[in-house]
Amino acid sequence: MQAREYLTIDGIPVEINGEKNLLELIRKAGIKLPTFCYHSELSIYGACRMCMVENQWGGLDAACSTPPKAGMEIRTNTERLRKYRRMILELLLANHCRDCTTCGNNGKCKLQDLAMRFDIDGVRFPNTAAKPKIDDSSLCITRDKNKCILCGDCVRMCNEVQNVGAIDFAGRGADMSISTAFDIPIADSPCVGCGQCAAVCPTGAIVVKNDARRVWRALDDPGTKVTVQIAPAVRVAVGRELGLKESGNAIGRIVAALRRMGFDEIYDTSTGADLTVLEESNELINRLEEGGYDMPLFTSCCPAWVSFCEKNYPELLPHVSTCRSPMQMFASVIREHNSTSSRRHVHVAVMPCTAKKFEAARGEFRRDGRPDVDYVITTQELIQMIKESGIVFSELEPEAVDMPFGTMTGAGVIFGVTGGVTEAVLRRISSDKSSTALMSMAYRGVRGMEGVKETSVSFGNRQVRIAVVSGLKNACSLIERIKAGERYDFVEVMACPGGCISGAGQPFAAKAEQEGRGRGLYSADRLSSIKRSEENPLMMSLYGGLLKGRVHELLHVDYARKED
């Protein structure tokens, strides 16, 4: 038996059990050590120095980059360290925009939080920072260098997790900044709109573009009919932010809140997901029956992945599903349903994803000069709008979505988590429709937060090989393996690690909470009386009515056509 190893933190022995650095052990000991630049899923940068600790010899060590060793004695809370941290905060604030009340991250800013925590009631140094122009070119995010503290979180996320490389460090010393290549607008860079840079930014240097005011204007116009759809992942991310004790399925309360805000018709994007399942599974079945394809069928639900593919792997576009995303499929149906309305029709989508703002604006999804989705607001924007309305979310009685599109299945709900699209398609193509088969399918390698998952299923007399990928760097690795000769028939790609539950439009959550959101969607699936998309009675009605003769026009898209 291996002897246990301990070190001492503030006089308390703490066992070393595989932790990579002192910071993990300190948090294990129940001490909330301040950090700006540390994220467990990113490389160690050690730039902010807020996590410095004092060792037994009086030296200072960065907790994030110091490996633990048995016998170490460290202190996390001394007069010297408190003075040191306050000085760091003062210096950061001296070079930082101080318009906190109008900042998009007000109340959520880590710099603001730590300044309050360490009782910074003034800054002794003048603010000598230059005032670069705000980069508002992207439809998804806004960049403000005046609020950047050079923690490098966004750079490492963009390069290490997403493999996009849209931003990096530029300049040296006092001239250092986070920039695009040649300081071009972010919209002209390789950026794919995933927004993960904004998700990890501790200040307001990168924030999600806010379209809430435009939605309010539509709601305030009596001559406008405003419809809205709510993405599956949204329902498990609003609870804690709006006063519920636990995260969980809050779709009923979301519907009630939207009704009180003035929306005329409220729908669940899970219905659109059911349409996607039917169309994408048909596409897969046709490919399997035809044979002869050298590349798998890639999913098309994630707009950041589609954009990444267009910019980096254009040769793969013929193998990307022609299906529109659930948002766009459902929007085209809702738009068509309201085409004879006497009032001007505006359609809003509540999404966990920043890239959905870009997707809604694509030329492929405009008819007669108008987009099918007029405005996309993220989960964060929805939360802000509910708070602005004065609605006490926790006291709302849950309400149901509207008809005629109020029927959806558990298969549509699980789209919000990595592997959900694949599982829903497998439910459709499987010849065994029993509840036992359904349960076994859930544990065949498609569930879980791993970045790459693989499985195989029987279809007729052959084995169908499937891969599920989240995070664009993982997608790149898999694509290279496919190009090298590995065979897959179906590949699901989600840009955000973990899928839509971890979208940049969601409230920031640690990995444990993200996993909880996934469990919330699977719980909603279990409570659903209909588990398979083809069993949704609404689908037969749509295909026999509104969609008759127009399936390709309303539900499919050709991404091979390049935008001007």
C-alpha cells in the first residue's frame, strides 16, 4: 500500500491525491484563492500573480504553476500577500476603463468582484491608458481593449481549445495588447463566432453582442406580432441566475415570463429539432444505402462549426448535412405559418449560442429580403430582460408553450448536450423500437462530456461507425484522422465543449455545473411521453400540410454557396 502524502496549508494538513498544482489543493482545502488567468481546461499561464502563496522559507510561489510536494508548508493569507494582491489590483485598475455602471459585465466582472473583496476604495495612480476604438464589427461579440487586463484567457481558449487563432498577443511591455492579425476587425479575422473567448473573459473586454433593446422595441409596437422559440439548452441555465435554488428544467417558468413580457406566441425549439432528426436521419439512411462515400456525413446544427468548416475545410462542405439547424428549420415553419397575418411579424430566437446571431443573418436564410429569424438573444440577454421587467421568476407558475407547434419529443430536447443529436438520430434509424433498446442506446458511447466519443451501431447488415466531437480542436484532430484513412459514417460536431449547454451565451458555469445542465436535459427526456421524433404527431401534420412539396425549400440549405 502506497503511503499517503501530505502538505500543510495555513497549518492544516491536506492530502495530495493527483492534484496538478497547489491551487487545486488550496481549493480542495476550502480556500477561495483569487485568480484571473487560471482555467483548469487551459494551459497554465501564470500572468496575473493573484494566486501567490508564501512558502516555509519566506519565498513567494504562484499556486497555479507550482506542483505540490509532500512536506511543503504554505500560507495563503498573510499581511504580505494581502498587500501584494491589493497592489496588483490597484495597478490593473489604474490601466483599466472605470465605466463600471455601463459595462456589459457589471455585476459579473471578476476584477470588480476582487476589488470589492480586497476593499479597494481608491486608486493612487493616474489612468494613463490609451483609449483604442471598440471593435463592434462582429454580429456575435464586442471587443473593448480598454477593459482588457492581459490575462490571456481568451487567447488560450481561441488557440488551445478551439484551434481558431483569431486573436493573440501583440506588442511588448507597456504596448502589449490582445489583437487580431494586423489589428483587423474581428469580423474579418478567422473568428467563427463561437464566443468562447467572451465566456472566459474575466472583465468586459469581450462581451456578447446585446440585441435586447431591438426586441423590446418590437414588443412595444402594437402593430407587430412577436413570436419566439426557446432552445433546449436554455431551460437548464436560467434557474440559479433568477432565484431558483437549483438548476433544472425551467421551461415552464420561461414561457410564463415571456408571456408577461408581451410575446404573442411562444414555442420550443425542440419541435424544430424533431424536424432536423427526421431530415438528417433520412439523409444518413440514403447515404448508407447508396454507399461509395469516402467521407462521413457531418452534422450542420452548429453554426460555428459550419463557419469553421467553410474557412478551414471547404473540401468537406459537400459532406456537411444539407439540413438547416433546428432554429432555422423551425423559424421557416413559423414564418410560413404567419405569412397571412395582418400584423407585421417579428420572430425571435432565445439561444445558448453567440454564433446563432451570425447564422440568422446569413444570406441563405433570407426570403424576400427578410431573415427567417429577426433577432437572436442569448440566455444571458433573456435573464437581463426578465430582471429588467421586474418579474420574480421563482414565483411564476409554469405555463405551456403555444399550439399549433406545442408538441415535441425527448429526442428534440437532448439536442442541447454533446451527443444529443447523434442519440436522437440513432433512435430514428434503429430497427428495434423497444424501451429496452432505447435505454441501451443511451449508454453506447454517445453520452458524456468527453471531447471525442466513438461508437458503432448495426444498420441492416452493416456496422455504422459514429463519432461525437465537441470543441473545434477536437474536430480538427478527428478530421485529420479521417483524411488519413479512418472510416466513419456519421460525425456530430459541436463547437462549444460539452455542446450547447456550455454555449457562450449561457451564464458562465464550471464543468460540474455544465454536467448538471446535461443531466437536466436527460431528465426532461425521461419525463417526455414521446421519445422518438418520428412519433411526434405534429410531424405528420406538418409534412402533410405546410411542408407538402416544400421540404427542401424550407428545411434544407446549400452551404457550398459562398457568401459575398
